Amino acid sequence: MTENDAQQILLVRALERQPASATWTEDDRLHATQQALREAGPQADAPTFISTRARLACERLFTRKPALADLLHRLHWRGWFTPVALLVALLAGALLDSAGGNRINILNPPLLLIIAWNLFTYLVLAGGALVRALGGRGRKGAQDDAGHHHMAPAPGSPSPNGTQRTASSRASRQGTSTPRGSSLPDAPDSPAAVTGSGPFGALRRLVVRLATGQGWSTPAHSDDNLGARFTRQWFAVAAPLYSQRALTLLHAGALMFATGALASLYLHGLVLEYRAGWESTFLVAPQVETLTHGLWGLASLLSGIALPDAAGLEAMRFPQHPGVNAAPWIHLQTLTVVLVVIIPRLLLALWHREQVRKLRTHFPLPLDDTYFRDLLRNQRGESATVWAQPYSYTLSDAARAGLTPLLTPVLGSQIRLRLQPSLALGDEDDLPQPLPHIDGAQLAVAIFSASATPEAENHATFLATLARRLPAGLPLLALVDESAFIARFGHDTARLDSRRTAWRRILGSRSDILPVFVNLAADAQPADVTGQLESLLNAVPA
């Protein structure tokens, strides 16, 4: 999967996670899947099928909404930015030498600052790599000690309706592990913040900001804003790629800066005479001899250019003496810069460029959340089976009809609903074991009516008993249908909030499963309900 494939996949995913509209209808979804099946085949691997479907969907989508094609184009790394940035670094290095005049202080030449900065950079990078290595080893050891690990809740705060901890908590109780990376990350902040806060993170963020043009103004964070939502998620998923690109440019820029300083030094040396010497308030010639051998000794050894002794250095002292021709000292400094700056920076830039190539051609996009599971079920011609058990509640025809549309955005258009007869109040201990018709289900749903007064000994006990009797790894959703309550009391916010609080408190008294509040008789559900359902299913292994 390439970088472009991943962008198209995430764009189509963001579009299909919102309700169908004139831009993209249910017929369009079905057509994209059928076309991908014809082109890639039912036996194609997951990345091939999903990327083929996304490409075909985008071809259809871009003819209707060209602005989305422009959105993808704006996320690309600007081709002109890298050469311009390297040229600026080259010129900045040349200006560094120009500001130094024609006298070179061998204790503090302009090139010494370049050498010192690069040595400091290597030290910080090495320290960061060591911390990451030790941290990774510590996390692995902790996971080995624990025997398994659990995924943290999805980014962002849960809404008042939601439950983001349900599935991961159930996985813990049932001894199942939650796969790392099973849901795609969402970036809550500006796209330029994806490069992390490690060594020189601010520089990397600035490079990403400049190279993509993203992040100067934060996009709207409304869930209804498709472009903003997709852009935030893309920058979160593509953080490793953009970080490697930024590091490649930073290392190449440091190389060009040093090259510019050296080139300027030699070009000026063709028409000007540089005089080398030294001056100091505190040092004397023998101490300067020790320092110069420490600074330029390796270059002297490799080049064969001899360093003066204390007497020779005393004859170079400013202002008592005019200094000596600086050519040998320039050669020594140049060789030191080549050894300390140019060669290491070149190797680092090439290494990070290779990482960019690998990430561009083999983009690490996780394909194991509910959206992709649904696409792969469609590829195999399978339906998503939902097992539903109402408790002390007989669903109206409208509420029964609303169950499938509620679950379609997260489970796909092919849903087989196994709605069980309502269990009477007080019969929670009579739940059979094993549960009838539960085999092969992808989701279990307990359904309550918000009109009922929740009771811990009944409603909460039923939910806890049902959770214990489900097959391991099967997610359980607690739905509280508000349709009858709203029909009776209207949209009285205070009364509705009070009833929701009571349901959360009662159900939470016997289990860690928090309810999701829905109006099954409504024509459409709020966007946050779909997000809650996705968070639940993403936390359970496929």
C-alpha cells in the first residue's frame, strides 16, 4: 500500500463513516464494493482489495466534488520546498563566513560553531534513541509480566451518551487481549503537531508546517466537517512518514549549511588574504597549544599539516603580531567539518530518506477496525450478525425498524439481526446457558427502555449476567431506547439528563458497561452515537 493509497482509503473511510448524502449514497458504497470485487477479485488480500475500492470510489467521488481531490493534493509534501530550503541553508552558511572579516581566530573560528552545534545534535539524538530503546524494553517487560496488554481509550473525551471503556474492560474480564493499533488514531490538534515532542520536535513540526502548508490556521473541528476530520486523522496516521521527511530535510540542511560556509571561505580566500592568529585574556601559548591539538589534531594527523608548537603560536598572537597566512588552518578546519558534519549528516539524511521510501511504498495503515472488517466481510460475501436481547421491553415497530440503520454505519449494509423475545422483569436468572442463536454473532446488544425506572437488582443484574454468559471476545452494547420517553415527555433536556444519569449509575453498579442512549424511532442518529459504537467494536479483537 502506497502513501497515495492510504490517503484515498482514509478519505473514503471518513466519508462513509458519516450518514449517506447526495455526495455519497448507499448505492455508491455498494457500487464501489462491486467494482473492487470485479477488479481485485474475492480472493485478493486485504490491502489490495481495500486500496482498489478506495481508488474506484475516489474516481467516482472526485467527479462530483473536485474540492476533495484538491484536498488530497494539498496534503502532499510540496515538491519545490526541499530544494528551496536546501538553497536557503547553503546561502545562510555562506553568510556566516562573510560576517567574520578576514581575520581567523583559531580559538574561535566561525566553523567551530558549526562543529559544536552538530556534536550537540548527535549527543541529543543518541540520548533520545537510548531513552526510546530503554522505554521500549521496559514496556515489553511490563507486557511480558502482565501476560497481556489492553488498548487505551480512544482519543478525546467520551460524550455524555457514550461508553469508550466497555469493550476493553470486558476483554480484561474474559482474559482476552486487545490488539494494539486496532483503531485509527485521531489527532485533536493541528496537523503540524504530529511529529511528536522528542529531540528537536519543534523543528520537525515547523518543517512539516512549511512543507505542507497545513497548520497555519486550525481547521474547524466539527464532526460534520469532512475535510477537517480527514485531515486531522491523516496527519495522525502519517506522523512517522512526515517525521522521517522532516529529519531527512534537517540533516540535509545542516550538511548544506556547512557546505555553504566552507565554499564561501574558499571563494573569499581566492581574492582575500585570511590571516590566522589568536588572542585571549586568560590563556597563554602552552595552553593554546593544548587546545589547538585537541580541536584540530585529528585533521592534522590525517592531512599531514603540522600544528605549531607554543613558540610558533606565540608568534601568531594578535595584536602583537599580524598573524600568518590562514590556508593551513582553513584546510584543517575544513577536514574537521567534513569528518564531523558533512559525512555523518549525509549518512543520516540518506538513512532517513530510505525510511521515507519504505513508508511511502509500504504505508503502515492499520486495517483492523470495524470499518475495514466490514469491507472484508463484504468481499467474502458475509453478513454481520447482531444478537439482540430486550429486557422488560417490547420494541415498537418503529424501534425495531431503527435497530438496523443504527448499526449499519459501523457494521455495514449487510446485517442479519437476531432479535430475541423480550425477557420479563425479574427473569434475569433464567437466561439460558449457552445463549440461544448466539453462535457466529459479531455483536450482542442488550436493549432497555428509558421509560422504565432502572433498578440495580433487575436491570443491572441482567446486564452483568448477560456479560458473563457471552462468548469470550464478543462485544456487548447496552442500548437505552429513549423513543417512548421522548414521545411522552418531549425533548425536556433536564428530565432527559436526569433519567440518563440514573441509568448510568444503576447499570454501573453491577458492571463496567455504560449505556448508549438512542432514539430508535428517529429517522437518523446523531454522529456521536456512531463514534461510540465504533469505539466499542474497535476495542475488541476481530
